[in-house]
Amino acid sequence: MTDHSPHVTPVPLGHIQVSHLKGQAFEVTVRGHGAVTDQPVEAGGDDRGPTPVEALVMSLASCVAYYAGRFLERHQLDRERLRVMADFTMADDRPARNAA
């Protein structure tokens, strides 16, 4: 069996390493965890992962979910149904970025 997961290089705490993989794809490593960012096929990538802008929105939404969950936990409230939705719009011009 061939391992198709990105190569994960240990990086010291407090550091993030980003390495070019192929084409528009990059491997992001933090604390031994790896993720891949890429561009959609129509933007010249292979769609191997979220775009960097999508990863940014994912990070913000997961941060909100974490702290909302901690609040609920602290107040002995159920967090089983906790969901965070995040919408964003890309700017029409370059560089590629969130329009808001």
C-alpha cells in the first residue's frame, strides 16, 4: 500500500513550516501535523486541499467554535449541537483575497 499523505516534518512549537509540493500545492506543518493547500483546477491547481484563503477562514471559524465551546463547557451548557458557519466572498481583482 502506498502512503499518499503529505510528508510531515516535525517543527518546533510555535513555528509553522510551509513547503512547496508541486504546482500550486504547499504542505503546511505545525507540531507534527500536516495539511495541504492548493488551488482549484480552474485556477491552475490540482485541488489537493483548500486554498490558503479557505484555510484562513477555516482557522477563524474553528477558533470561534473552540472558544464558544469553552464558554458553554464553563457554564455547564451542552455543546453537542454547537456549529459555526462561515461564509466569505473572494475579491474580483488580484491579489486573491477575501473581499470583506
